[in-house]
Amino acid sequence: MTTHAAMANAIRFLTMDAIEKSKSGHPGMPMGMADVATVLFTRFLKYDAKAPKWADRDRFILSAGHGSMLLYALGYLTGFDDLSDIEQIKNFRQMGYRTAGHPEFGHVAIAETTTGPLGQGIANAVGFALAEKLAAARHGDGIVDHFTYVIAGDGCLMEGISQEAISLAGVWNLSKLIVLWDDNHICIDGDTSVSTSDDQLARFQASNWDVCRVDGHDPEAIAQAIAAAQKSGQPSLIACKTTIGYGAPTKAGSEKTHGAPLGAEEIAGARAKLDWPHAPFEIPADVLGAWRAAGTKGAAARAEWEKRFNAYGAKAEFLRTNAGQLPEAWKQAVSDFKKKVSAEQPKWATRKASQEVLEALTPVIPEMIGGSADLTHSNLTITKATKPVSARDFSGRYIHYGVREHGMAAIMNGLSLHGGFIPYGGTFLIFANYLWPALRMSAMMDQRVLYVLTHDSIGLGEDGPTHQPIETLSALRATPNVLVFRPADPVETMEAYEAALENATGPSVFALSRQNLPCLRTTHTDENLTAKGAYVLSEAKGKRQVTLIATGSEVSLAMDAQKLLADKGIAAAVVSMPCWELFERQPKEYRSSVLGEGTVRVAVEALGTFGWERWTGENGAVIGMNGFGASAPAEKLYEHFGITAAKVAEAALARL
């Protein structure tokens, strides 16, 4: 019979050999946590390596993503198809292979999320565990009943996002979330005592977690702890006391094993110490056979689940939402809303327009899960269809995240990655700076996560420069695979949501005003003009000489400037440009027709001017902010900083 030690050592030596061949990587954590991972994958985790996306599988998240060889070794050993070729292991961290330096979602099926930046994984896991509760409330535990397991290291727990996430897990009492902490007392700089003295068990316990401590190299103790955690009524932390680089004869227990190959001599010593006489990348047949058997033992549970699922009355709805497909009725809701506001022409702030859009969409798109970072009644993100989620009731669709912007965004990523949900969450635009690392992961992982970011310019007024975003929108626009919308009125706001919901391969940001704005789109069309990124809102009367380009609250200002120029005999067109990224995707001919070849171009936006020259050209002008704002009513600020129709007209005249 193949021993536990032999199976764990298979992980250790695949790790050592791959990193040595690559001359790059992090061997210490996989070697230290090999025993824990072996117990989890052979005795507890519900999965089928031949059906890696089975909807009711347990989720395993390697939050300590630098230890990626642990994940790849497990994928190879258990027989995941995309890792079953040993060449993937032999070419760790090499171009053209799936085994990237950190686990990348979409590269390998065993990676449920991208875990590069520390702390993102454990926070994503809270989203996964929350999604399980929400889905079970909708479909019943005969269809949805799975655990979320996490391996986290000291670095994950040092990152501030971890506290935001574990606090919320405690609030929601996510009892199917189990964190296995690699408690090895080592960080890159040496012993963890150089930078932390936290009592982690007390910290988690204070956040309503069940906690315990075990010897991370004792398989029976590990198994008993996991079994107990499965029965706990709380989220669970198991502190696994391990030795980093376990088995290395002179470097084990040292930071020297963390982020560098061990070297040929040390690996030879480990082979002798752990009684592993096999050549690099060679796994004995009995050991590999035992691992491959573990990889398929979940097939029976999957078959039983499929029987239940095939008899489930709401099977089609489950499949639709899990596939990320939108329901049929939603487009009618879009059209009806646009007709209504075009006719009634309400003067709403675009944050209010966003609320009205959500009121129209959330009843017909039940997978939309809303929330806010303690700004519900400023972001206006709650609707009649989205009652709050609580530990006592997971049938709701609205999440009170508290003042935890970063945690909110990472949890939304987990909700999206789990499948079945389209999350949206709100905060002020300036606090995109607090959630950026998770938004970047939304983009990198192609996740449809919606960021409702209000108070979008100096127009928020009296709260002053700390809350007035200047550089934020430019940085968001610079982030790959993010659609950034700054709509001008209720029609553009609905069109922005429509385009965002149809964008199933990336996140979208809505930058929304605090101040009321006129409704500019007064003639209904079912065509989504916002989806083109920019369009001519008001064409020049006569041969166009000037093109005025604006977004959001400044589009109406550009319309006023158009009138001032007309009074001086200058023919100007107004272009609304709600989304740079979508405009970039349009054919060159369309872009040229909108921007007006050979015309003077003036852009206006009550934010930083960075990047606008790509649309105005070197001879154009940009009216905006070149420094931070001030505390005053919005109209006073616009006047003080020269963001007015008169200044726009002056800039155009000066360049004609």
C-alpha cells in the first residue's frame, strides 16, 4: 500500500525538480504544506479531475500563490487533463506552458482564481463561500452543497485585505469556509517576529471563526481537524504548524527556501533524507496510481449529483446563470426605460439615473447581486428587488460590505468566479484607489464585475479635495480590459449598463455624478450609442469647424459652449464620449467621422487632463484639472477652475 509519506514526497520532489530546472520559483511552501495538501486532496476534497468544472465541486484556493508548484503538482498527480503531461511540470514558468509563476485563472483548470498578490485569494474565497450560501438558498442543498478550502500563508494574513475578508466571513457565518494556514513562522525577511506579533488564532476567533492548531506534518491530526471544521457552525481556521522547505537537509526552516531554487546539492540531500531515490520528474507507478485514484474518487459523488440535477425543476435556470447567459426579458426592460426617460427628460444626477436603471434591471436579471461599501444611500445601489443578505437569510441580493472597499471588490471577484452571479458594488470614485488591486484581478481574469463609483468629479463639491477624484479616471482608463463609462444622462446610463452586462469578459466601471444633470437624449432609439464609445450628440449647423468632446456632467456644458460659438458664427459639433475603450474598438472611418477630421478639437472633463491629447491632437485643447480641487459648492468650483462653457468656447476660438 502506498504510504501518505510517499504521496506527499511526490509533491515535494516535483516542486524541487521543476524549480531547479526553471532556476526560478518558491519551493519552501509546497514542501512544507505537502502533507496538508495530500490529506485534503485524498481524503476530503470533493472533486473529479476528469470533470474539473463540475458545478457542485468543492473549491480549493491556493491563496499563497507563490507556492504555485503545489497546485501544479496536485494537478499532475491527480490527473487533471491540462496538467497530465509531465512536460508542463518540466517547463514551469516557461513561455507557452500553462504552469505560470503564479496560478492564473484560465490557464489551468485546477486554478479557481488568479492568486498572485497576497491576500486576494483568501478574500476571493470568502466570495466563493458566500456564493455557495446564496446559490443553496435559491436551489436547495441537494443541488448546491460544497466547501471552500484555502491554503494561506503568513503573507496573506499580514495583508490588510485579509482582515476585511475574514471579518465579513464571520458576519455571514460562512460555515463551509475552511482556511488552512501554513504557520511556518517564516517570511522573506526572516522570522515573522521581525514584522508581526499577532496572535492569529485570537484574531480569527474575534471575528467569529472556529480555530484550532495542529502539527502540519501529522496526517491524522490534520484529518481530524478538517473533519471537525466541516461540522463547525462557523468559518474555520486550522493553523498548521509546518517547517518551510520540509526535507531540505540544511535549508529547511529558513527563509532561504522561500523564493529560490534549492540547488543540486541540497536536492540530493533531500532525496537521501526523505528516501526518494527516483530521478527528477520520475514518480513511481504505485504512487502515481494512488494519486490518480484520488483524482477520480469524486466521480461517484458527481454521478449522484447529476441524477438529482437532471430531475431538478429549475435546471435550465441554473445552467443559464452558471453559463453567464442573460435572460430573454432584459432587453425589453432596457428599451422601455430609454423610451420613458427620453419622453419625461428627468433632471437626475447620474447616480440617481443608475439607481433607476438598477430598479429596472434587477427584477429581470435575478443573478445580479448588489452591494456597497457602507454608502448605500449615497451610491444608490439598493433596489426593491434586492433585499439584504444576512447570516440568517441568504435569499437576499444586496450585501452590506461595510467600509471595506478592497474586500468588497475581491469578494465580488469570488462571487463571479464561483458562477451563477453578476455582482455589482458601490463606493465613491476616489476610493477606487482602495480597491484597485482587486479590480485589476477582475480585469486579468476576464470577470464581469460592475463597479458603481459615484461622486465622480469636482462636482461633488463641499467634501473637498480628499474626495474629489482627479487622476482616478485616467488610471482606470489605463488599466487593460476595463470598460470605463462616464454617462451624461439617464439614457446613456442605461446604455452603459447594457454594454457592461453584454461584456462577459471583463469588468466595467460607472463614474457617476452627485449633481443633477439635464437629460440630453430626448429622441428614443433602440440602438445603443454608448456602446460605440463616442457619438455625435449635436452636429454642427453648416460645415463643422470645431469638435467639442465631453463626458458625463460636462456634456451639457459642451452643449452650452456650442451655442456660444454659434453666436459668433462658428459651427461646432458636440461629441459625447462616455467610454474611451469602446470608441477605440470602432472602425477608423467611424472614429474620424465622429472626431471631425481637420477641425479644432476641444475636450472638457472636470477631472485630470492626462490622456486626452490622444483625442484632441497636439493642436487641440483640454479643459480640466491640473491640480487638486477645493471645498466649495460645485458651481463655484467650476467657475474657480475655469471649467465653463465660456472657457471651452474661448479655447476653440483661440485655435481657429
